[in-house]
Amino acid sequence: MIDVSVLYTKIEQIIGPLIFLKNQHDIKYGERVVIQTENGQTRNGEVIKINQEFIVIEVFEDTLGLSSNNSEIIFTGEPFKIDISKDMFGKTFNSFGQPIDIKTKEILDINIITDVERNINGSPINPFAREYPSDVIQTGISVIDGLFTLIRGQKLPVFSGQGMPHNKLTSQIVTQSKVLTGESFLIIFCGIGIIQDDVSYFLDQFEKSGNRERIISFINFADDSIMERLIIPRVALTTAEYFAFEKDMHVLVILTDVTNYAEALRELSSAKEEIPSRKGYPGYLYSDFASLFERTGKIRGKKGSITQIPILTMPNDDISHPIADTAGYITEGQLVLDRNLHKKGIYPPFEVLASISRLMKDAIGKKNTREDHSDVSSQLLASYSSALEVKDLISIIGEEGLNPEQKALIKFGKSFENMFLNQGFTEDRDFEQTLNIAWKVLSVLPSDHLIRIHENFINKYYGEMV
Amino acid sequence: MNNSENGSKIGFISAINGSLIKIEGLENDIQIHNMIEIIEHGIHGEVIQIYKDHVIAQCFENTELLKLKDKVIDLKEPISMELAPGLLSNIFDGIQRPLEKIHSNFNNSYFLERGIKIAPLSRDKKWHFVPIKEKGDIIEEGDIVGTVQETPLIKHMIMAPPGASGNLSFIVAEGDFTIIDEIYRIKSSREEKTYNMLQKWPINTNRPYKKRIRPREPLITGLRVIDLLFPLAKGGTVAVPGGFGTGKTVIQQSLAKWSDADVIIYCGVGERGNEIADVLTQFKEITDPKSGRPLLERIVIIANTSNMPVSAREASIFSGVTIGEYYRDMGYDVAVLADSTSRWAESLREISGLLEEMPAEEGYPAYLPSKLSRFYERAGLVTTLGKSSLKNERMGSLTIIGSVSPPSGDFSEPVTATTKRFVQAFWALDAALAYSKHYPAINWLSSYSNYPDYISDWWNEKDYKWEELSDMDWNNCRILVNEILSIENELKNITQLIGKENLPEEQQLILFIGGLIRNSFLIQSAFDNIDCFTPIFKLLFHIKLIILLYYEGKELLKLGFLVEDITRLNTINDIFKISKSIPNEEYESILKFKKKMLEEIKSLKMMFGDRRERFIY
């Protein structure tokens, strides 16, 4: 039952996703609104502006079919809340936290017992209460684990482009990721404006992995209302906060595709007739992104953590596009995919030199991964960067003109791409395996080239793995 | 008219839009920039516009579930900072809510709930007050009446606030007092007033001083590229622009750790929460190089992260600078670090957008330049109010270091371009350098500093000359290094076309020395125990050794030697060792390197004599 505090039957104006009502009651800013049409449909909305004349409501679903007098508008007196419970594990939900069947998109009539109710907008975490993240998640993907280690409490986006295998990568991360300390681990998958085919693909993969029970999915389909895209990540993150900070779980949240979210935000902003800043995106894009991405981290004295991997597709592969640029300023690093490597058939096609994980330096090493990890990753990056330089040189002087050291680097570059970077879609490598492969690749180079690695590690690992 | 219990008028909310509210009923009495409180929710706001029949206020907290007709009262003062012992080692949000206390007082609640009311500074904590003045002394505004050892590192001067002067009619004996206990009384011709240790000061008003003086002393940062090439002065301003991933935050943190300011105000403005957590742990763990005490004891942190309310973000840099001015008035050298001013400018843009103001460039309001200049102009070296007990005049300085985050690293965007007009130094961070792991990624071609003229006298007093380089003082060193680097840059383009080998030997030498300066001197690791900070003598000796090599190299070329003879010298390895292997206090061992180098070159000359002769045979 809907709790009725105020009821309206007359709409004054409808503009895009916004409806305007005459202000006759003391309703609350940000309160949730339910709209019931004559034919029995229910829609949701939120109060986004109040003045003495009007109440402005943002409708989450379409405004299609609404007229000035064919619906009842019910004010609930409450902010937007969702029900959360342990029953959610393994299930799929829509933007309002209702369980759905993804094949028919219908709301399922299953009884989910509510443990708690939470406001989806949350509150900012007190910066003093934060703990600096310093423990790892193993994704089983060498390039991530070895070079850009994912840290519990980090937000690490994937910058991709259309036609690149970010869905495959996402699904591999979801099915393989784990914490090595044996604590409980939960994945929240939040699809924002994704097409039906991709949804089926993801959920099939989750099913196949046998890990379905540790995944909660929230799906907003590409043909669902644009406005729902703005609430679904908040619903997902509110769920994550409950399990991380009240149930001591390590939660990994995947948001895909954030580009769709930003476009929805732009559409709403233009409906509200706001002054745009870059490329029509509103001036508050940064603060709005922050209100999502900052809902990650670790809290002093709490066991759990929230880690986020937002996936975003860069329009025209342009890393300086406002969406990628703004996200890059807030997140703690980025994983960039590269079209050329993808064309060469390398999977996952990481643009290694443009990628970075800012929190890894304090977390890797003897305690969490392996003693040589830091040296090895820095050496791989340095040598690969030199290898790419030599490659440019070949186009000028030809392969014959190279000296032995340069030839070795070229050979290293190839084996780095083919053995370390390249990995099977179902191949799950642990840290040990990843680092062993790294040594195999490094052993192509003469040992005196490895200036970034401490001598004792060279003695211990160099050549051993060949 | 409705009146509240304390007699002040009550207004009502009449519209809500995001963080802005419209209030009716207060418009006749309230002053612009006064604080208001929405009674029922305990939410505070600031009046930013007054109209005939209403006022507009921006709220410092989320406005969710506010209603029209909610009651609002005028708090009758503008947004102010509490200034008293207890600021150092503390962490506040943009409107000085004490984040640590909020955390511990509310059941270790990790979320920032709304409407929390806690005084910024503790009213219960007792501080040991030592009087300096005696009953009957004549007091001027700004005079120090006593001191409190606020932390083991910093002595807090209890000053008569601006406007207070007269006869000291009462002062307590040495003892422990809270900041609201009565400490002294001043009797003027008109009245007798009682004072405690607490002062309040509005954040948008500059704290007064006697006069401003042109900066004359460098702020030593320990970063070689800055101290030699683009120095900053105590009381100066600098902007640090850079795209994401260029190491802005690392530079800011290095400055907080190593610069020779007495007090640091670190403002995390609209940045990541994890960064604040990092800063906080580091400042606790890292010890002050001079005293061995935790650095946090000389630091005040203002943290308004990106997901905290934007209006408080807008206030936060002025809050930081106000606290900075207060310590400056005690006679300290203060540095205010603001990371990042772009996030601050964006908060202006957001609020301006809600107000539906006509935007100037890229949606930023037309008053962005005037607001920015008001911030940077609060830096300066000043003679403070009041007399010192030791000297007659007290000097203090406030240095502002503001980072800028230009979208897609484009320095022509409004915030970077505007900031450039108000700062005297500019440390341009470069994505290409960061990409090639050259840190600090300060580009030596596009950065600049106007301070060398101000501070070269200071350097000349400290320096001691090498007989081999009698004309090379600090300023000449930097001129020469700048010259070498800019010639190197010009040559690079030619090199790509014709190859290095085809350049004349002198130009090859410039390329080599340029590379040596970049790789051994400019690159500096913030994470190495020795390299993270370079004291001035080590810096001078290091660069002089390179310059000496350059001069000797030129001599060798004249004798017919080739650049490759110079690049093979053992001394090159020594130069590379300086930054990480020679302990900072043992800079004199660089003199041994010098001796070795000169001997090596001498024996080279002896072995081959005049090398030109070889070609005769």
C-alpha cells in the first residue's frame, strides 16, 4: 500500500520528464511521488523544485500518456527509499529495487522479506571516518592484477569505446574476482541503459560461472526511461553500503555504462532549462559524478569495503571528452582499452601506458601479493615503454639497423603482449601465476637490463620460470 | 510579526531549488552574508541576495525534506571562523564543523548526518596560559598578552583582537583555562571589556595588519626544480595547474611535508575522500625534520570532499585563508595549500547556475575573476598589528599555493587563464612528462616565477662560492640552466631531422648537459628517503657540479676532444648518485666529486695532450 499524505488530480504543465502542479499543500523537497493513471499504471517521481506557485516533479518513467487530468498524484511524505535484504542475492532488480524477469522485463511477484529500508541518496562519508585502502582484490586478469592492482575501497574505471570488448572484460571481472582473505565477497552489477542482448549475455555468463549467488544485479534497459538511469546507480550503491558497512562484506560494484548515465543527466538538465557548460553537460557534472563515485571506500573500525569499477565508453575514443575527463579527476586511476591491440586480437587490449591504479603502491608486496610485485610491475612498464619507442624507430631505420639490446626489447614487447597481456576469456590466473608469467617475459631481456628490480629478486626469479 | 524566543524575527521558506532557499519575513533586518538557521532541521545557510519582499540563502547542507513555511531565523553574524588554541592537528569541513569530534560524538557514525551542532573548538579543554603582559600595561590591538603551547611545535600567541586597545585592567595568573574562560580585561576611555582566548572572524573579511611588505625571502620547498628555477617567496602566490594524473596532489603533499613554513593550512577542496584519509595518516606518521614531532602538530586540515555540499566547498578556501591569517598575525610563516581551486570555481558555477545568473565563459559566473583575486590577494608578507615582546615589529607571512585542475589539461580554460592573472608564479604540470615518469612533472619551458628578483639577495647571503665558478651565484645558475634547457629544446627539433651525430660538438654537449640536468637534477622522487627533500647547499653544489662539467667540457672540445670523451667520464655516475645516495647533511662530499672530476679531466688532457695532434698522424 502507498502511504498517502497529499493527493492531486490536476497537472498544470508537462514538459519532457517534468510535471508542474499548482502549489496548494506543504509538501517536502525531494519527497517521493507516485502517479497513478486512469488505466491503472503506476509511475514514480521526485519533487525537484518548489515555489509558491508550482511544485515541479521529475517523473522517472516516461511521461507518455499523461494528460492534465487523467491521473492522481500522490505525495508520500518520504524520500526515495528501497528495501534491502539478504534475499536479494542471486536475483535481478529494476531501478526501483523490484525483482524482475529479464526476459519479459516483468516485475516478479516473489516475496522478498525486507531487512531494512534506506534512502537512496545516502549521506556523505565523514572524511575523518575513512580508512586509507590497502588490501587487494584478485581479478584473475594478469594485466590488472600485475600492473594496475585493484584495491578494496578504490574506484577504478574502465575507459572503453564502442566495438571494444568491455562487456567481455566486465563479465570476466565479475565471475573471477575474489578476496584472498576468505572474507565474504559480494558483487553488485548495475546496468545503466544497456541493450537487451548484452543483459542476456551478462546474466548467462553469471549463471555459467556458478557464482550467481554472490551477485545482485540491477538492470535499466536501453529502452527504459532515461530518468531511471539517474536513480539506478544510487539504488545499487545504497544496497552496497548496507552490505559493506552493516554486514561486513567486501562489495564490488560494477556500473556500466556511465556514459548513458551522463547523457540522461544532460537530458534532464536541458529539460530544466539549466545553463550548460562543456558539450551541453551541466556544470554540476563533477559533483554529480562524485556523489556516485565517492560512495566507495573503507571505514575505520568496519570490516567491509566498497570498490567500484565504473565502465564508460568514450565517444569517438576521446579521452578528453567531458565524461571521461570528469570521471578521471574523481577516480583513483583508470584502465584504458586500446583499439589497435584489439584489432591485433590481443585480449584484454589494455593501453598499458595510459592506465594507472593510484592506490596500488601501498597495497602490493609481501603481505598481500608477493615480495617482487612492485619491482616487477615497474620494470614491465618501463621496458614495454622502451619497446614501443624502439618499434617507432624501426619505421625509420629498419629492423636491421637495431642493436642487440633494441632487438631484445622488440622481442620482449612481443612476448609481453602475447603472453602477459593476452589471456583467455575463462583463464583465471592468481597473483603467483601472473608474476611468474611476468618473469618469463622479463627473462627475454638480459638481466642487467632489469635496473628497476632489486638484485635479490633477480637472483631468485630470473630465468627460473623459463 | 512573529518573533522567536530570543526576540529575533522568524521568517518562512517560500521556495526551494537544490541548495537554494527563498525566505520571506527576514528581508527588512537581515544583513547580506549573514547566517540563517532552519530551526526544525538545524540546517545553516548564508544569505546571498536580498530583495524587497524576500531573501535568497544557500544552505550548507542537503535540503531534502524541507517544506515551504519551515521556520528560519537570522543568526545575526556572517559566516565566521573560531580562532583560538585547538585549531592545529584538527580537521574541519568547509564551515569549520569539527569532523573528528563529530565522528567520536555520534557513536562513531561514519556518515555526515544533517543538522549536527557542535562548536568548532572544544569549550572544555583546558590550555596552559602564560601571561606576558601585566596589569596596568597599555595594550594596542594585536598585542600579545600571553601564550599557550598549543602543540609541542607551535606556541599560540593570545593577541588582543583588532579594535581592542586601552589599559590592561586585569589579567589572570599563569594557569589552565578553557577558551571561553575570562583571561583579561581592557579598559578604554569608554568602557571596560572582558576577553577570553576565543576570537571570531568573518571569512570574507581580510584580517587587518599594519603594512604590507614586498616578499624578500624564499619559501624553501626542498624540490630542486622549484627552489632553483621557479622559486616561491614567503608571502607569495603560485598556481599549480595540471590535468589528471600529473601529480598535483603529490606536489601539494610534498610542500606540506617539507616546505619551511611554520604552519600549514591544508584545504582539500572538492577532492577525493581517500585522499584526505591518506593525508591524515601521512601527517600523523611523518615527523618534522627539525623536531622529530608528528607533522600534524603544525597543520590544520580543512576537508570538503567532492560529495559534500557545494556551498560549504565555496566557503572552504576562505575559511582556510582566514585561519592562515590568524597564525600570520602571531608572526608565523604560514602556507595555505588549496587543492583544488578548480573545484572551488565549479562550486561557484553550480550556485550561479541555480541563481539563473547570466554566465560568462563556459558557464562560470562573471564574478569569477573578482572572487579569485580576493582569495589570492590575501597572501602577503606583513608587519602585523601590535608590538612584539622581543622586537618592536612583528612580521608574518601568508603564502598561497593553489592547484588548478584544467579540464583535459587545457590551460586556456577560464579558471587557469584567470588564475594566471593573480599569481606571481606558475608551475605548469605536464601530462607528457608524467607519462614518461618524469616527476615532479613541472614543465621547465612553460612554468615561470616572478620572484627571483625579490629573493636573490637572500640567496647571495647564504651561498658560498666555488673558486672555479666565481661568477656563479644562485641567480646566474638558474639563468644558465634555463638557457641550456631552452637551447636543448630548440635543438631537439633539428635532431629529429638530421640525427644527433650530425650536430656540431658544442651543440651535442648542450644536449648532453641538458639531459644530465633533467635526469639527475630535475627529476626527484617524492618517495625516496633522501631525495624527497633537498636542502639549499646540496642543491647549489649539485647544480654547480653540472655547470662546472659544462664549462670544463667546453674547454675539452676546444682542445679537440669529442663529446663522447666527456660522456664516458666516471664523474657522470657520481652526478647521478647525488640525489639519492648522498645524505642531505653530507653535501660536502660533493666537493670530493668535484675534486675527482677535475683530476679525471686533467689526466684525460695529460694522456692525450692536445687531441688535435692525433689527426695529424
